[in-house]
Amino acid sequence: MVLFETGAVALSGETGEELWSYHDRSREFIGNVASGGEYVVLYDQEESQVVLFESDTGRIAYEYTQELTGIDYTHDSSFGHLRPAMAGITDDTWIVRWEDSASSYDLSTGERLWSVSNVPNCSDVGQVDDLTVRKDVVVAATTCFEHPEDEETVAWTVGWDFTSELVGLSPETGEELWRVEHTIGRMPIDSLERTISSRPGGLIYVNYPESHDLGISLLDIDTGEVRYSDAQSLLWTSRDGSRLGLWDTETGEYRVQDRSGSVERTLERDGVSMSEDMVVDGHKVGLEDGVLYLNEWTEDASASEGFGRFDGFDGDSTFVWDKAEELSVHEALDVPGAVAVSYTADGEPGVMGLR
């Protein structure tokens, strides 16, 4: 799925063939794909209009008016900050996080079904940092910390006490189902800027910005156990969630292991004959058989070293552009049948599939 300010285009991962598209050049949309993948959501902020398309067919499933300007996240106020709110759709409801609360809306009418205030359950400053919506549970990441009245902000104060939690809410009623404390970091901003997302097999992926150097965590919804991994990044999850592909940020190793931590295969960094920029600073896409590395920017993508390289357990390959052009890679995602890559070549945007 390729999203534009004027609409969206659905492409086949195997062939790149256009499956459906929607464009309205008179409007400016904020777009996203629902957490469950069943809808593509486009939101016209100027007209407060929401349009939901069936991902498979492109048919308009719902269209209604919903005011979202009240969403005012403390640490994200850009135009695109509403994009995460577009992902909270499951079945016939849309669940949105606000500053310290969560609300559910009926997709067919836009009416509010329930609202839960003070989800962080704090005595002082509290925030819902991120939200991921599943059919069986809505998971909220929250942060609490005390804020003196005479201080402008203490979020970046190293050593300042804070508490991080993961809270499970019922999608039907908003009732709290469980609450797990998982406080990682040196200051409140470490917690406030983390993100969460659903993974197969009942896993919730807790990710911290690379600049915070805090590794990752995985919550098993069924057991309530949170496993913390220092200096690692989750690049791949099998379809059933039984196996994980972890990239070591210190050694550059890529390991495929099961959920108990038993390593099945290890790809040593020493065998990677690529530029340091491509490995450390470029885009990394984990796959079952290895890692795809892509430069963020290549001056001449037709050069022999190419703009990307796949380093696999059973071999490797280099990707070379067919013209002597500058190439910038914006995003790369593992999709059924290929890795979809959004790029700009010689000033012209495009999408390609690598296999």
C-alpha cells in the first residue's frame, strides 16, 4: 500500500501490478493502514472527513465526519502526528488515544461508544504514549512522573523518577483487563517516546528510539511476561510469532531464534562486505533467510557496490540501479511476495519490489 497526500494506491507484492487506487487532488489527506490490515484510512483534516477503504478491493466501506483536532500529544505536534490515530481500527470500531485517555467510536455513525479517562492512573503528570489495537485487546503504553510547578519541564532530567506501564483494555467496553509495569530508561522522555505495535502470536513489540540506546522489549499478552533485550532491534517475526529475527546493534549479528531465546541461525557481521554507512545508518529489513540493507542515499546507484545488498545465511546479492542516478530510499517493508521500497531517483518518486 502506497499512501500519498492526495490518496492511496494498492500494489501486488509479487508483480507490482496496481490493484486499486484512489486520488483526489483537491484535498490533502493523512493516511494509514488499520492495525489489522483490513482498512486503508484517509483523513481530511480541513473537512474533518474520514474515508475507509477495504484493503483488498478498494471499496469505500465507511465515510463520515469525525473531529480529531483535540488530539494534542505532548511530544508530537506536526501535521502528520495524527497518522498513528488512523491505525486504531478493528471490526466496526475506531479506537483513538488522547493525552491521557482512550475513546472508541462506531465506524458506521462516528458516535462515541466509550471513553476511559486517566488511563495512566497517575497522581501527577500522565500520558498515553502509544496505542495498538487488536481484536482481543487494546494495549496502551503509559508514563507517569511528578512535575514541580516551578519547572518548565523535567522530562529530559536524567535520574528523574518515572513509571512505565502497559495497560490492556477491552475493545468492547474499555474495561481494564490487566496492567503490567515495565519501566526502562534513565529519564521520563525515554518512556514517553517509546512506541508499541502488535506482532503475531500475541506479542506486543515495545521499541525505543535509536538515539535512546535502550534496546527493545516484548510483551507476551497470554502470560503477562515482558522480556527486555539490550542493544538489539527486532527486524523480523514469523507469521505465527514463534520465531524472531534480532539484529545486534553492537556486533551487527543477525540471529533467528525462538521465543524462548534458543538461537537457530546466526549471521556474523564479519562476513558482510558492505560500507559502514549502509549497515549502520541505512534501512534494514529482516527476513527469514537474512537481512536486506539499503543505503538512505547513494550518489550513483549504478556503481558496482550498488544501493543495497542482501546478506543471507546461504548467500548474498547486490542490488544495482540501471542508471547513473542519485537514489534516496525512504522506507522499506516486508510484504507478501517481496520487499516494497519507497524511493526517489533523480528527483522522481517511485516504488519498487525486491526479491
